[in-house]
Amino acid sequence: MRNMLKIALEGAFTNFKRIFFAADRVTDMEMRKQISTLSVKPAKKVDEDACIGCGGCANVCPTNAIEMKKLASPVKLTDSWTKTEVPELNSLKCVVCYYCHDFCPVFLLYGEKGTIHPNTVGNQEVDVSELINQPVKISDDKLKVISQYLSDKTILKNRED
Ligand code: SF4
Ligand code: SF4
């Protein structure tokens, strides 16, 4: 029992040194501030502003960790596309396979930062509305793979089963 207490106290002291005095490993200033004010925020997984709301990530997720939630105010992105929903990623169900990120069209088709990520997404620096108005060339092979994962009802059915 005394040994356990000693280990716990040593562990707490080591972490205290790491966080507040940058000993051993460095915790960045922003994180130190959040820890000291008890305001640590979970990392952002979806860039809702840059997401185009296609629902592809929710379709490919093998564990149903992503749900599309309706936007209070739909956003018109092009003459023919209005964003009506954005994804919400449930980390408790996520197995960090990166399918959502890798199949996000902003990344897959346009080569920009994906707008969803299982760890932390960051912010998109391009105007996605402008981006998706641009013509894009996709090889037939790529189209086949994308359409299979994004809309194949048998894949969706298997996942439900
Ligand atoms: S990384 Fe997580 S949320 Fe994304 S597709 Fe895989 S399991 Fe689903
Ligand atoms: S695949 Fe990308 S653009 Fe489409 S809903 Fe998911 S995050 Fe948004």
C-alpha cells in the first residue's frame, strides 16, 4: 500500500514537472494554460465551415462512428449544391482507420486538407465553395473505387448487419 502511494505521488510529481516546467517532455503553452485553468478542450475532428456536407465520411465509416447532423441554416455552396448537414464523429466508436479522412472529397478529389480527421482536423485554408466549382479530372479507376465506397448499398447493408 505504501509502495502504491509512493508510485502515485512520484507519477503526479513527474507530470507536474512536465506540464508546468517543461521538464523531460514539452507541453505547449496553450495546453499548459488550458490545464492550469481546467479548460482543456477536446481536439476538433470536423472543420464544419469547410465541409461540403456530402456525407461520404459517414458512408465509409466501418463502425458507424459518424452521424450527419442537420444544420439550422443550410449553406448554398454552388448553384447546384447546398450544404444541409455536417458530420459528427463519435471517438468512442472510432477505430482510427482514417477512411473518413482519406475518402473526404476535399482531400481525395482536390488534394486539399480533408475536412474530417479522427485525431485533429485543423482548419482548411482554401475557400471550398470556390474549390468545388472548379472542374476536376478523375480517372475511371478512381471513380469506381470512390463510388463503390460512397454509395454502394451492399456495403451500407453489410455495415448495418
Ligand atoms: S477513422 Fe474513425 S470515424 Fe473515421 S472512418 Fe475510421 S472508424 Fe470511422
Ligand atoms: S466526406 Fe468530407 S466534405 Fe463530405 S461530409 Fe465528410 S467531412 Fe464533409
